[in-house]
Amino acid sequence: MYNLTIAELAKGLRAGEFSSVELTQTFLKRIHQHSALNAYVTVTDELALQQAKAADAKLASGDASLLTGIPIAQKDIFCTLGVKTSCGSKMLDNFIAPYNATVVDKLNQAGAVMLGKVNMDEFAMGSSNETSFYGPTKNPWNTNTVPGGSSGGSATAVAARLAVCATGTDTGGSIRQPAALCGITGLKPTYGRVSRYGMIAYASSLDQGGPMTRNAEDAAILLQAMAGFDEKDSTSVDQPVPDYLADLNKPLTGLKIGLPKEFFTADLNSDMAATLEAAINHYRQLGAEVKEVSMPTLKMAIPAYYVIAPAECSANLSRFDGVRFGYRCDNPADLSDLYTRSRGEAFGKEVKRRILMGTYALSAGYYDAYYIKAQKVRRLISDDFKNALSEVDVIMGPVTPTPAFGIGEKLANPIEMYLSDIYTIAINLAGLPAMSIPAGFINGLPVGLQIIGNYFDEARLLNVAHQYQQVTNWHQQKPKGFE
Ligand code: GLN
């Protein structure tokens, strides 16, 4: 049962082959059995069973959506009413959210069953899940390696069959990179497609929630429920949500694929290059035309991002002051001591590094030199994508420079850690949608193919991914020990 996709489970539930309560119990049992993976921060057993019962009633009455009764894991960045919402930080270890994020409300309305809250890098800052206050999550394909980050708990939960699907968020790669390293399908939607209300902010102009699933069809189902205008989020875009399942079976004949020459350089490891080449050949066989495109500003994405994201994070995280919610130090001497010790004691090293970098970049003497400059670079990067996407329908490339790396391997060197997002970050700066889909293995570890599309072209991305998944079975492989 736990190996089935959302679409398959929805059929089984309707046919009465099993109930949502049975399905939910199966997943809860697996979560506890595999707790060593450290995928979950909080397991909401009781709530899940209540939701499952309600879902069974809805199914019986014929008033059900495809997600009704489907067990899902929520990234611990989404506020969940009455349930701890930690964002992977000691700062929020005691925080019980007083309201639901819009995404959570929408999934509840669709009848999904929340199994619990999954682990993540602290405040979504990281690429390995190692910055979490709750310790690293392990990659089920090799438990000595990282699952990626920051949505590492989500990726591990889906890959190890500890949830059917999960939510994630992506500021610079946090859906796509863990999806690639764990062999699942992840989609970062166009900026503004999914409401950020109740999604704890890291870098507000880049953050975007999206689905993490076994395959593209499930991603379509989950995105359908997550997407849409929200008057509570002024950056959510008021544009109708198309039927993402409707376009899944369109042939790819004549699809124009662009390969940025800046992605396929000598720096790309040769196994990675060979894996991607094989994937692109599948697309040629499916009728696609492939051409080279050039985006010269891509190389500036990491430096621009590491000015903009920390600048925004330094502003967003100023709300955690030990006064209104979250951690408060013991016996503060005065107000200033309360602020500095609460923040000093509760934020981890990487979060502090980002706040310092951001505060520096925004300070009076440096604002123009760093922040404004980075914003200009951001525009150039968007223009490069705009040009490329005027010639082709989608852009393809790697998601990560290598498969999963070892736990601890990059901890001592933050720059090397930042470089793990070298292929994903530019897409966030441009606000475009992009997917990661399983495209092969290197030494037993999954490799992802990235598919980037034009604004609000998620339906096309999903179809392009789905067609590949009809002729390959990478997405169906299961990590040993978790089958
Ligand atoms: N690894 C990147 C960072 O640390 C991206 C994280 C994310 O997308 N949330 O900022």
C-alpha cells in the first residue's frame, strides 16, 4: 500500500480496497519504525487518525477529492494550528502555531491527512538538513549521506515511503536539490503561484512552496490543491489555476529544449554529464528538438543570491526577539540583554552567519555597493532567461553538481555548501518555475534532471516530466531497506 502513488491510492480508496484509517496507520507505523532517518520533527498520530476518519466519511458520501484520505508530510516551515511549528530552530522549539498556513488550510479542505511535520534546515538555510536544531535527516539511499536541503525531511519521507507526498519550500533550490538527491519529483512553482501566508519567511522575494512527490502526476495533483490566489499574501498572483492533470498526456513532438552552455561545462562531472545526456536523448526520441542556449549571467547567480537572501533574512528574522513568541533566555538583566541573549542562544551558526551578512549588506555604507548591485544582477539574470525562453519552450540541465554527499563532508566549508545550489539558484532569482525529476543513478545514488519553464507554465513542465516518466522507470526505484 505504501508504495502506491496518490493517483493509485485514490482509486483504491474509492474501490474500498482499504480505508484512509488503514492507510494512515500503515504510514504511522513506518514512521516510528524508521525514526532513525530523523525525517519527522513531530508526528501527529492522533490528529492524523482523526483526519483519516473524516476522510473515510467523505469518501463514503462521494464528496471526495483526489487527495481525500491521502497521508502527507508538512515541512515544518508551514504554520499548523495547534501543532508545533519549529522551522528547524531552537528559536521556535516551543512554538505552537495559532493559525494554519493557507497551504495547510487548502490541503485540509482537500481532505489530505497530515502525518506530521518534517525536518528541515534551520529557517530553510542550508543544502543538507544539517543546520537543523533537531539533527540531520538521513538519505534513505545511503544513510551516511545527506538528503539535501532545506526540504530534506520532506524528500526523505517521500523516498523512504514515510508519506505518500510532502510539501516543500524553495528559496534557492530547497525543493529541487533534495528531490534530486533522494530520487523523487519536486516542483518549485512560479513565484506567486502558491500562497506564502503562514509559511515562515526566509527571503520573501524568493520563497515559494511546492509539491514533493513520487512522480509528475502526483505533483500535478498536489500543486492543484496548493496553488491559487490568496488575498492574505500580497505577492500571490491573481491568475486562474489551470487543470494540471488535463495536459499530462500531450505528445512532445516539436518541443524545443534549450541546454544552457554555461551548465554543460568541463566543471560538470562526467558521470553527471553522461546521465543527463541519456535523459536528453529520451526527449529526442519523444520528438523534442534540442538546441544550445547561452545565459552568460548565470555565473553571477550565487554571489547575487548570497547578498539578497541574507539581506531579506536579516529583516525577516528580526521578529524573533524573545519577546512575543519563541525562545526567551533565562533571567535577562535588561531589554537589550533579553534580545541579544535570546537570539544568541536560540539561532544556530548558519542563521547567525546569514543575519550578519545581510545586516552588513544593508548597512548605510554598503547598501549601494552590495544590495543594489545584487538587485541589478538579478535583473540581468531574469533577462537572460527571458531571452532563452523566447527561443525554446523549456530549459534543461543538472539540478546538483554531484549526487548526495556525506554527512559532515561540507560542514566546515560554507562556500562549498553554497555551491551545491549552483544550478538552481538563478531560477529563484528570476522567479521561474522548475522541476527536478529522477534521471538515473551514480554509484547507487539518485541523480535529478532539471526542467525550467516560463512563468506560469507549470502545466507544460508537468507534462514534459510525465512523458519522460512514461518511458523510464527511475522514479519507481526504491531505496533498499525501505521497499
Ligand atoms: N541552500 C540555499 C540556502 O541555503 C537554498 C535554501 C532554500 O532554498 N531554502 O539559502
